[in-house]
Amino acid sequence: MHRRQFLGLAAVGLGWSMFPFSLAGAQSSPVWNRLPLRTPRQLQEWLPGGDGFQYVQSIVYSASDPRIVYLSVDQSGVWRSDDEGHSWEPKLKGFFAYGARSISVDPLNAEVVLAAGFLGFKADRARAYPKRHQGIYITENGGKDWRMVHPTDFFKQTSQGSLFVFDSRGQKSGRSRIVYCASASEGLLVSRDGGLSWRSAGFEGREVVDMAELPGRPGDLLIATTQGLFRFNNGSHESVGSGLPSWPRSIAVSPALPRLVYAAVGKAGIWRSTDGGQTFHFLHGFFPSVTVTDVAASPVDGSRVYARANLTGRPPYYSSDGGKTWHAPEKVDPEGLLDKPGFYFSSPFAPHPTDPMTCLHVTNGRARIIRTEDGGRTWRFSGNGFTGARMTDILFFPDGRMIFCLTDHGLWETTDNCASFAEIKIRRVNGAKSCASAAASGEHIVVGIGPWGNQKGLAVSHDGGETFGVFEDISDRFSFIAFHPSVPGLVFAGPYRSEDYGRSWERLTETVMAMSTDGTTVYGLRSEEAGKSRLLASTDEGQTFEPFGPVISLSPKQFTQVLALPRERLLMASRRGLVVVDRDKAMKRDERHGLARDHFGGLDVESLGFDPRNPDLVYAGRRAIGKGNGNGVFRSTDGGLTWSDYNLNLGQGMTVFAVKISPFDGSVYIGTSFGTFRYSA
């Protein structure tokens, strides 16, 4: 293990008591424990691990206290490190947006942070949600509490440049006063009270991708947009960047060499200005065939520069001579802690404020945090505690083996009760390997796989997951897959059925959404009339379906899951709460029955699970689709009739995409954008 890495861990201890979500083992009171997808090498080195797996948008050191670093993610808000980026913990209290497109730390106060809260979508998709919760957030106590101070729009962009600038003219004792923020819907905004209130500063109609104050020029901003490079001062702006062949995806400046400006210009490579951004010249040393999206310079050595190319799988390159020559790192992950680094998408850098040889980086694609302490020649794992693997299903086997199904990242296996994980090889379907759901019977495994939330294929294994064959000619979301408990070979997967363990498939007249615990009945859902629906039941293994129960006053598209309990009780999760169906009656469950409304006033229930050893014990995972974070986990002890908040140490809760319960020990697992959590009763 690298010495600085070990010292960073020693500072917080292996028990990870600093985390609001415990990673430790035995607890004196019920808690949700976070389960990083720790690699066997991380376990061997006594590291807690950190799978990452969400898209990091920004990573920033505190200039006033370099021990403190913040990062923001598209789906899990803001995280903080108190040991220079070796280990991380989430800071989500009061942060109800999914994530943050950009963050910035007050140069004078490490506890004051601004965040561009957003849904994590591109503009065209985000606008499909008119009630989206996006805007400028502020914390004044290092992330212990957040509040939104100005609603406005931010969207995903080509690169991860900064959308905030602290103006050095407004720096007073202990607090910076003047701050600029680039909104996607309002142009440039300015605050003169340290980020508490905002007003327009003009510059509308341009998509800003990065901003920086020119060193030594207080209040003089350099603004990179998709329409080109601009200089902004006191409300007026001018076009600069003569010589640039295209718009800058990101820019970099350094107080150590205040006249130098670097620009990453996509396929045109990296360009440099020696006159503060007025004119640029091409740096021939970089590779012209790749799309360069991210560039950063050390604030204490302006000649040390880092650059990242998009969609290549290549690691970050570095230059120690101001971009005249570039070098690939000699080693990435020399300890073998990462399994796969996952270089792919645009990813931010965070050069250290005082050490020219230290820099943090993110391997978006798998979102592992890595660091260099030798100026880019070697990069090591530095992401302990940073988790984001979004579990969608779990296969539990009698021998203790578990297979986790993940959004975007396929299948992962543990044989030591989640102490460590290894990835299972499975190929992409339609360019992706998000797993919707899965089922197993002996050595036979069936998995819905493909793009998340869209049409998928089926992957089938007959050797316990050693190899998979893929059916790409059949498609569905496959939110439900199950083997029959007593008929060998019979398996249902959405609108398909197989009688030979998934070797061949036939399409049914209806989509199966649930199966009774004894397997005698499978259930579907059909639109009955405008805005209403009716359950369907089949007692002949899906060949024919008959109406079951009363008409329900919600359309089928409102329902996210149907769960069959013993004694012919069905629970139906919907965007408007829960429906309990007892054959002859349907009962709505909402805030009157303990399902508290979320921050946005909604009752969206995404997922359900029950304990097979005690079917009256049911858990519900909440979501607030298109708005922001849900309010976590709720539990019922009477088969879904009444509910209570069961977030425990999760605080305000979060979006829960899946709830899975082990049939062997009753442990409850929830899948979130902060990673997987487990509660053991």
C-alpha cells in the first residue's frame, strides 16, 4: 500500500465511525450499513474500498485548508474528504436535487461551499420534467446542512468545467462576498453576499461550460462557452480567443504563470495562450486524433498541466513544460486495487493548492478516485468510502453466494457475505449492460440486460454464471423475472415464458409482473378504461389470463411493481402511493397510513420486498422521479396495511431503486445512487 494512502486511512480508522452511514460490522442499535463493492485486493490490504460507479461532475480542494476536498456527482449530491482525498463521506442533509453539476469552495473558508444542484440530465431530457428541483445550493458548515438559495437550471455538458467563480475583489475577513454562477436558463448570475442571494449579471443566450478569474486581474473573468471564449468584467464582455479552431471544452489558468491560459478544444487538441486568452497557438505535443475535454494546471507550477481525452479509454496525460511535450503515466493502480480503472468519459482534475506534484482525478466510466503524488507519472486508488453501485436485484444462493445486478455495470459476485466482490463477465446488449432483474434455479440464471430503463435482451447461463448466451431478438424492460418454485425449467420474464430453463422462449399475451409464492398464479396488469386498470391472473402458467380483483383508479403506467404475498394479497407500488389488493377489494395506502409525503409533496413508491420467513414484514423504497431525491425506506409489519419511516441512520432518506431480502437470514438490501445498504434484523 502506498504510504500516504495508509496514513489517510489511519487518520479516520478502519471502523469508519465518521460516516453517517456505517460501514462497520456489529452495531449496538439498528442501522443501515453501506456495502462497497470492495475488490479482493482491497480486502487483502484492509481497505474499506469504494466502488464509485456514478458520474463525478466536479472535484475541488479547499484553498484555505487543503486537507479538505469536495466532489459532486450527477446522482448522489456532494461528498467530502478530510484527509486530502483519500477517503470520502456523503453530505446530503437538505440536498434534495439528485446531484450537482459543479461545486466551488470559498477560497477563504473551507466550510462554505456552493453547488449547482441538478437532476443529472442533459437539457432535452430534463425539460421533460417541469417540476424538476434544480438550483444553487449553499452550505456554511462544511456540508452538515444544505439549502437551496436560488432555483435555476443546470444540465449535463460535454466537459466538467466550473460554473462558479469567487471574485477576489470581494474577499473580506473570513468570507468571499462576490460570486458568479453560470445558469443554463438565466445566463450569468452574481451574488454580492457570499452566495446567499443572486441576480442577473447579463450574458444570456450562451451555454457556459467553464469559467475562471484571470490571475492577478480581480473581477476579470474568462468564460468558455459553446459559442466561443469571452472575457467578462463589470457587466460587459468581449469575444477573445483568436486562433482557436473551435469552442473550448474547458480552460485552465495558474496564478504561478498568470498570462498562460490552456484550452481543451475537442478533436482540435490543446491550445495555449501567453497573453491572458487573447490569442492561442496549437500545442503540437498532444495527440490530435482524440477528443480532449478536460485540462487543468497546477496553481503553484503553471507549467505542470493535466489533460484528459473523452471516449478513448486512455488515462490522463501530463506535461511538465507547459504543454510542449506530453506523457502517458508510467503506472496506473500499481497495487492492483481497482480491478478496472474505467477511463472513458470526460472527468475533472483537482490540482493540489500548494503541492505541485499532487493532483486528484476521476476515472468516469467507473468513477474511481485516483491521485498522483509525482506529477502524473503514477496514479493510485484514492476513493475509500466513495460508493455508488446502484443495485437493482440480488440472487441469493443456499451456499451463501450472492450475485448483485447493477445499473450500467452488469453482474458482481460475492462469496464471503459482501466482504469482497468480483465482476462476472457478461457482454453488452445494445451497447449497455444495465441489469433490470434476474432469477436463478440451480445452475440456471436468467438476467434482463441492456440500456437502463429501455428495451433489453435476456442473458442466460446454464453453468452458474461462468458463461452467458444472449437473446437480443426479444425485448422488454424485464422488471420481473422468476423461475417457478416447483415446475422444473419453467421461467417467466416479462411477456416471455420458457419451459427449458431459458434455452428457448415464447411470447405470452400478457406481461407477467408477479407470481404467487406457491407458483400457482401469475399476474399481469391491463388498462381497463381511461385512467384505470385491472389486475389479471393466470392459473395455467401464463397461457390464459382472467380479470382479478376490482378495477383500480390508476392507469397501468402509474405502477412500478406488483408484489405477491401469501394468502392472495398483492401490493402494488405506484407513483401515487401503494395499493393493497385482497381479491375482492383494493385499498389505497398513503400518508394516512404512514407513507409520509416526500420533500416535493409526492407519494412515489418505486420498489417493494417482503421477508419470506415473515410475509407480514414488508419494505418499500421511495422515489421522486423527475423532481429530486425520494424519502428512503418505509416498513410495514402487517402485510402492507400500515407503514412507518425506516430510514434509521440514513437521515432524510434517499431514492431507493430496489429492495431485496435474503430468504436465508432476512437481511434487507436497498439499492441507491449512494451504493448498496444492508440492514440485518
